Amino acid sequence: MTARDPTIILDPAHAWRAADILRAGGLVVFPTETVYGLGANAFDPRACSRIFAAKGRPTGNPLIVHLAGLDQLPLVAQRIEPAARLLLERFSPGPFTIIVPRSQRIPDVVTAGLCSVAVRIPSSPVARAILTHCGFPVAAPSANRSGRPSPTDFDSALEHMDGRVEAIVRGPDCEIGLESTVVRVESGRVRVLREGAVTREMLREAIADLARLDAAAGNSAESGSATVELCSGPEYGALDAAEGPAEAPGTRYRHYRPEAALIAVERADLAVALDRYGGCATALLALRPLQSGEVQHRGCSLLFGFDSLDHYARELYRCLRACDQGGCETIIAELPPAAGMGRALRDRLLRAAGRY
Ligand code: AMP
Ligand code: MG
């Protein structure tokens, strides 16, 4: 792409055009149920390198490969352990990514030279239509400039990628609003590398079902011995200091940061934070409805109140962008309890705050 080629805006009904551009080595931004993705043909190393250039992404951070369905798995992966396959079947299509041994067809640039590849089958109808027309796997990280919050609506995707890609699909707002859960299964042990809408509670339930199935079949297959290994969010930070390739390479980079300074606080500490940072250049994000003019908001210029964890997740990145556009210097964000979707929200908020 040269400076003279403007980015085309595609209607979601023209998924076949998006697929044609991808097939020809182009970059296409498209909506998924999690966030907007920046796609390239995963078999085309040149196209995939352009993803890193368009995002300003470090080449050591591997890409997730998106498939239209489970039948495409042999294109990208080698032998998969039974527990990994069962989890993928259980949570696909959806916001679930699994790390599996890679096939030789996947170029090094996609996996940052690792011998594993991250695979996801999205549920968004627009993404599925594009992937089905493609017939090949599509590598697609979030469509933001590296380090910034991911785009969850068309306008944000356009702001990040206009002029850097061949086409952007004008799709709907993303239903989930946070990136997929990333999981690795090794010797029957399940490890969460990134928190997302497929929660640890859901994983535990699925694993218990697998164990029951194994027991009913009268065998002690690997899936039966799977356990979710609990590694709390801040442990990711420890990977920064790790020598050699990190287990979850993406976690060592700066992520999700708005321009304003974000202060992430527990509910019990909100009042103190408002006393200290409240004012006309401050925004407040809280897990309850907020009324403008309430004295306890200390004159914050932007108030975002969410009535559920799902609502908070869906709106988070859009609110961060609105804060930057509104000229806020400080964002005070309430940390939800660390359960269910609350874990993924805490992870993103703490990283946005630069806490790990
Ligand atoms: P995103 O940039 O939002 O697409 O995030 C992709 C995430 O998946 C990053 O944290 C990557 O480091 C992680 N990832 C991708 N491929 C692998 C892999 N082969 N092994 C471990 N983590 C991976
Ligand atoms: Mg990303």
C-alpha cells in the first residue's frame, strides 16, 4: 500500500470483497465479538509482517490465527491433546483462544518463532462470513496502534488504521468489548494466559464435565486429569523479568493505555481517590449508575456508570477513548471484584494503569 491508496470502507454484506483483498496479500480490519481485528492471510508471511508495521507491534509478540470452523484446524495445528480439543469444541465459536503445536504451513512471523500457534474461531457473523469466504486462516491481532486500548467500534478502528490498511469493514459495535481468553493445555493441565469472557469458572465447569465423561467411559484419559492452574493477574508481570521466551509473550508489553493517566482503585478506595484526583480534568468509571451533579463526584467532568460487569467490559475501551477526546488528564476507574468477567476487567484496568 502506498500513500496514494486510500483505505476502502466495506459494507459487512461485502464479506467476499474483504476475502479477496486478504487473498491478494492486503490488510483488512473487521469486527469480531471481542474487539475489531487487523487481519492478514496467515499463510502469507509478507502480509503478516505488514500487520506488525501497521500496528507498530513488537515482532516478538505472536498473532492469533482465526478460523471459520473446527474443520480448518489441521491447516494450522499439529497433534492436539484431547483436553485442548474438547475445550476448543466447547467454547467455539466464541471469545476463546487456545495455544496448540503449530503446523509447518504457519510462517515464523505469525508465531514469533515459537513452535506453538494461537487459534480462535470467532462467533461474530461478519467475521465468520469473511473467514468462510477466505477458506484460509487469518492472523488478526486487535486493530489498534500497539499499546493503546483496542477498538470496539468502527469509528475507533478507523481512527487507528485509516491509511494503514487496504480496507476496514464498517461492522457493528463489539458485543463483548475485551480480547479473548487465551489458554494453554499441557499434559492435561489448563493454564489461563489471558483473562477474558470465557471465565475461569466456565473453564472449571467444562473440565469437571470432561472428568465426568472420562469416568463414565471408565478410563483415566488426559482430559480427566486436567485442572485449571490458578495464576492471578499480577503474576503475568513476573514474566517481564523472565529470561528467554516468555510463556505468554504478549503480556510483557505495554497494553491498553489511554493518553490520560488511569488510576485503578478498589471500591472501598474510590472516595479517597476522588478527594485526591477529582476535578474538571478527571473522569470517573464506576460499577454503578452515576448521576451528574452528585457532590461525591468532586466535579469530575465525565462520568461513566455501568450496571453490570458485561456492560463495563463492553464500554470500557470506548470510554477510555472518550476521555482522551474530552481532554481528560486523569481517569479514576473502579476495579470490580476478581470473579467471573471481573478478572478480565481487572487485568485490563491494571495494565492500563501501568501497574503490571
Ligand atoms: P492480541 O494482540 O490481542 O491479538 O493478543 C494475542 C495474545 O495471544 C498475545 O498476548 C500473544 O502473546 C498471545 N499469543 C499468541 N500466540 C501465542 C503463542 N504461540 N504462545 C503463547 N501466547 C501466544
Ligand atoms: Mg491487542
